[in-house]
Amino acid sequence: MKLSDLDVRSIDRIVEMAWEDRTPFGAIETQFGLQEKEVIALMRKEMKHSSFKMWRKRVTGRKTKHLAKRDFIEGRFRCKEQK
């Protein structure tokens, strides 16, 4: 799915998922077809500059945002809206 094809509800959900520390980028890709770099571009577009900088600083290198870096599977929260 392209960024230009997203409706307002989908954009809101992607931003919500990206903001959550324990929701990996892989879950966003599975549900919406957006790769990490596309999620970052969307967040940059949808957020204030200062909020985007704070979010990027928080998620950069965070193990919970990348499935390959996570050392746990148990206890993973899955929203009922997430596929």
C-alpha cells in the first residue's frame, strides 16, 4: 500500500502503532504493507517537528520495535485491530 492510498483512519492507526514502544515495525508492515522507512516518512509528515524528533530518538535502536532484535515473544500485546 502506498502512503497516498491511506485513509485518515488508517493513518491514525499507523501513528498509534508506531508511537507504541512494544509494537514492532513488522506488525505495521503486515497490517498496512508499509516498510519502516515509509512509517518514518509518515510520522515525519503527520507529527510536529519536535514530536517527531522525540519519537525518533526514543525508537532508534529500540529492540522492541524490531522483531529480529527482540529476545522475547511471550507477553507480546496484540491489539484486536491488529492482524
